Amino acid sequence: MPIDATARESFLRDNAADYVELGIRNIESEYPHNPWMIVEVPGPLPSHRDLHPVFYGSFDWHSCVEMYWVAVRVLRLFPEEVAQDTARESISGLLTPAHIATEVEFFENPNHRSFERPYGWGWLLALQAELDGWDDPDGRVWATTLRPLSDAIGRSMLAWLPLLTYPQRVGMHANTAFALLRSLDHARNIAEQGHPELQEAIAQAGRRFFADDTDYPARYEPSGADFLSAALSEAELMSRLLPDVVFPDWLNTFLPGLAEGDPMQLFTPAIVSDGTDGQIAHLAGLNLSRAANFLAIAKSLNAADSRVAVLEHAAENHANASLGAVSGSDYMLEHWLAAYAVLLLTV
């Protein structure tokens, strides 16, 4: 499909009902799941759902958060195209004050200080931002209900960022730039309410880690299980942190070959040889996250910039390589990939 804004909106509208149904199905599906906990005493282990009564579905905690985000974002954008009552009933039954209190308790256990850091943190704060921006009765209730958890995670991020001596430049969950990027809208929202600390911490960390980067070796991407581009995640983050007049020159120094489609490896969609393999399946996410990055970076540049057309063409190639895998494929793709499709389709 074409990648222009009209085509992307039309595609998401046509698939809105399917994406929301997929999100709700995953949110409610307790099994299979990949639990994570620190065992402190001998005896029977609590179930994953006992520890995470809101975010127990969709294989792992962060994927469940992503699927809530998918459902909420699509409900907000296309209310006439989806089964509103079913989705709202499901979310309202799970996203309750008592359930969130249990989630907060888990995160405030010192033994769990690194749980979902930073990837799941970023997506949780993105979900809070999505709810806070939705003028809807249920959305306002859900935003209020979620806030104790986003507050707890925000405090943890404020404590962690000054301790992070080096960023992680990887294509998976530990990527620093991607987590900061997902957290930024929430941080800016609460800054407008008189709490600028998180926004300032993200801005300071992003500039400290990345402002002096030059000639990034993107030719070494991707690794075999990447679902993020370390190069493009960093570039998109800096497009939001640097002044508009500064970013184009920073980008030229960071990825000097963009206008010529260089390095070739960055512009070539990844091959997903086995979508049933959870690690290899990540590469479908790489295609969609790269496409979203390409479009976001292009939007930050002047329309006359020679890099814009190159970036938009790359976005179209990457999008068309993996959009078809979002649903009707395999659980190893279906429990999370919609989040990257919706990111791309709503840039």
C-alpha cells in the first residue's frame, strides 16, 4: 500500500475492528505466558495473574501493556468502526483500582526494581499518555485508575536515569532511546501540570547519551532477533529533543549517507524466515518500527530536504514487508506486532 497519511489512515480504519479484537483477545488470554519474578522464600509460587491482575495476558507483561495501548488508541481514533461495548467491558473489568494497587505493590518491591526496565516502563507511560489525551468518560476513569502505576514507574525512571552511565544501543527491549521516546509524551503532559522533573530527566539523558554521536555504524544492523533499529530509534528521539533548526545538521552528522540510501542494510527490509519462532519473529517488528521511525524523522525535516523522499520510500518498503503479519499469522507475532503497526499507521 502507499505510505502517505491518507492511505495509512484508510488502512487503519479498515483494520480497526480486527486490531481492537486482537488487542482484547490478548489482554484476556492468560496462557501461554512467560512469567518473571524474584523468588524470596520457599513455598508455592504465586501465579502470573496473581502478581499482575491487569497485565497478565499476551505472553508477557510488556506485550499486554502494548495491546492495551493498541485497543485504547484505536478505540479513540475510530469509535464507529469497532465493537465498543465489548472492548470497554473487558478493559473496565481488568483496569480497576484494586488490581492496579497489586501491580504497584509488585513494582515497589526493591527486588523488582529492574522488572520491565526500560521497555515496559516506556510502554506503560505511553498508555498513560494515550488515556490522558482521550476526552471520553471511560478513558478518564481508566486514566485516573492507571495513574498510581505510572507515577510509580515515573519515580523509578527518575531514580534510574542518573545512574545509567551508558546507554544501551541494541535492537531489543533494553534499548535506551526507544524507552525514552515512548515515555516522552507522558513526561511532557505532567510537565504541563507543574511536574517537569521527568521531562527534564529524559531530555538531559537523551542529550548526554546521544548529542555527540557521529557516523553511527548502522551497516551492522540488524541482529538476528532485533525488533528495533538502534540507529533510527536514537534519531527519532533526537528529532524530538533537539531544536528544529539543530536536528537536520545533527542527523547529517549521525547518519551522513541518508540522502543516498546508505547504509544499504538500514534501508533493506528484514527477512522473517520463521514467524512461529519468537526470536526470528521479532524481525517483523523491526520492519514496522523502522517504517515508523523513517516517517517520524521525515516529518521533522523541511519538505524540501532531499532526505524526505528517501525516508518515505524506505518506510513504504518496510511497512509492506510486514503489515500483513499483524493478524492471521502466528501467536508469536499476534501477541505484540499490532502495537508497531499502530505506531506506524498513526505517525
